[in-house]
Amino acid sequence: MNFQLQHTDPKSNARAGVITTDHGTIETPIFMPVGTAGSVKAVHQRELKEDIKAQIILGNTYHLYLRPGLDIIERAGGLHKFNGWDRPILTDSGGYQVFSLSDNRKLKEDGAHFRSHIDGSKHLFTPENVVDIQRIIGADIIMAFDECTPGTADYDYAKQSMELTHRWLARGLAHFDETEPKYGYSQTYFPIVQGCVYPDLRKQSAEFIASQNREGNAIGGLAVGEPTDKMYEMIEVVNEILPKDRPRYLMGVGTPANILEGIERGVDMFDCVMPTRNGRNGMLFTNQGIMNMKNEKWKDDFSPIDSAGTSYVDSFYSKAYLRHLFHSQEFLAMQIASIHNLAFYLWLAGEARKHIIAGDFSSWKPQMVRQVSQRL
RNA sequence: GGGCAGUUACCAGAGUGGCCAAAUGGGGCAGACUGUAAAUCUGCUAGCUUACGCUUACGGUGGUUCGAAUCCAUCACUGCCCA
């Protein structure tokens, strides 16, 4: 993997760059659609490429390991071959499941002992075997196994948790460096900063992560229960330290406004389930604000879903029709909403990039934050 | 013409003397969702009220009773069966 920094905004930390992988290039800042189980829910690969213009998508170690299982993925020739996505893939390590499935696991020094949410069977995830699993899945960018610390954790817990993540990182990195990719293209390993909402812990974590000197770095443990202002503050603290010549990935974030704020603070990569999950639940994000498509007010609004939208569905379907589809629980509703939202997120990241390159990001961004935060 | 069963909130449907403004579904109206256990979850859904509470309500009318969606009479309507 390679990262070329192309432009830096003169008035903020926003930057534009290009990541090169063996599966193609990624122009940053970028939003990465989430395809946990090897599929971006409700979205066809062709739409992902042609309509949404996704450059990289995510998969998930925990979910793909449990189902379909490593044997199938390996026999398929890796996830790219299995799901037909020939562009870059990033896999999360299962660190988020340590947080989101916390009732189903026990954390120990060796790793996370999970009870499968599917059938209750027991599985141990360690920093080492999570590398092995991600070697088999074959993502271009693979993530360290961490504990995603809840945003509400107290200082002592957050400190312990961060230290565990650091110890796990050392083990994971050592194992990564002594193993090889399986499918003839290279993989890179991103370490993850933790430290919850505590500036000194974040600083300490960022310094430790930076010292590992990897090709890219991630910021985890944000948008998990802490106030939004704290999140922004933590991004600032961390990005002060993370190397400027490497991509920075803010994991799991967020709303359109969160993304713009993140870009301004020097983040290059984002992923979030929001455009897809909220889309399936009837919420549309547009450059004019947020719409709940189930609301009565759209019932006889025959105007296009998003007249300023860049995707096919935006001008082809009307608001009234989409509302009808949601009320009728038609699959098409979820498809349209997911395509629209993802296309919008990719558009937003792309616009930010253009404005960074043009040099007027700092004047463009506040106005766009206001617009996207409105409720329609 | 005769017999039987029924009529409950937007719909379906439970409730057969007080714990009933009335179970449960559905529909409707809102809200939530941030490295996906999510096509999920939550709230509201007679009127007024922030709430307490008050008012009007279980086909119509009239009774019995301290008290009726629930018991009685009668009228209307619906369904099924027999001629």
C-alpha cells in the first residue's frame, strides 16, 4: 500500500490524497460502505461501482469467520473472488464486536472469548488468529484486534482497556510481520488508537500507535456513547500526533456532519453503517438535510427523491413512491434508500476532496454542515 | 315465514356485573439507529390536559343494580341454517 498526500487545506488540517493498493486506488478523503457479511446490505455490486462509485468496501472478521467460515472463503479464493468485488477491501478485526456483542464475550489477556450470536458456540479471537483470519479473507487493509472501549468508560477502565489494546497490537503486528498474504497481492495492517474520552490516554495511545510506523493508522473507540464534542476533541488530540504522511482512518463514523468535521481535523477514511442501516429504516441523507421517508408529509410529494442527487434512483423515483414502498415493506424501498444514501456519502467525501484541492474547503464546509444537519 | 348466532375503538378481535377508556394483532402517527446480532427497536393511537384528573364511549332506546361493554325488554341491522 502506498499513500500520496496531494493537497493540504491552508486553513485546517483537511487533506486530499491517493491510496494505492493492489486492487486499485482510493482517492481521499473517502467514505467506505460497510459490507459486514461480505455484502453491502441491499446493494448490488454493479450499483456499488457504477451508481454509488464506491472505491473500497468493508468486511468483518468476526461475521465472516462464523459464516460462511474460513474453509469456504479460502476455497473461493478469498473474499474478492467470493463476492465479486475486485476493488480494495478493508476488514474490521472483530474489535467492534467486543463492544457491540459485549454480553456474549469474556475478555482475557489471551483474547476475546466469544459465544456466537448465531448458535451459541464458543470461539476464541486472539490478536494472532485475527491476523490469520484476515489473511484468509484476503482484505487489502486489515485491522488490529482491539477492544473498542465504550465512550462512557471511566478513566481506570479506559486506561486498562487501552493498555490491553496496545499489548494485543504488539502481538498482532509481530504475527502479521511473520506471515504472508495468501493470494498473491499485498496486505497492510492498521493499528488502532484507543483511550476513550481522556486526552492524556488518547495522546499516549496515538504516540504508541505512531511509533509502530505502519502504512496507515486508525482511530477507534469514538461515536460509542461519548458526547460529539468529545469525539471532535479526541480526533484533534490524536491527529496532532499521528504521522501526516500516512492515511488516518476514523472507524465507524458517522453522520454527514461528523464526516465533514473529521475531514477538517485531518481524517482521510471513514466507514459507517448509518447510510445503509438508517436507509433501510427509512432515513435519507441529502445535501439539504435528513428526511424520514415514512413520514406522512411525503405521501403526495411526487418530486424526485433528491433533485440534486448524483445517483440514478434520485431522479428516477419520487418521494411519494418511495414512501409508498416503505409503507408496503417492499424490498425496493431498502435498495433505493441504501443506494441513495451511499451515493450521497460518496458524493460528500468527493466534494470535500474537490474543495480541499481547490483551496476553499474552509469556507465550503461550515455551510455544508448546516445544510446536511437540517431536518426536512 | 321460522330457528340460531352476532353487532366492542381506524380494521380484525378478546372481554360476559366493579381490577375496563377496554387484552392482543394489524393499520396509522412519530422517534431512535455511528468499525451492522438491525428489512430492527421504542413510544403514542376517544376528547381536553404537562400530569393528576375530568368528559364522552362497547348498534339504538328503555330498564334492573350502589355499580352495566357485561343482566333484562324492545327496536334496528348483519350472517348462517330450515321452509
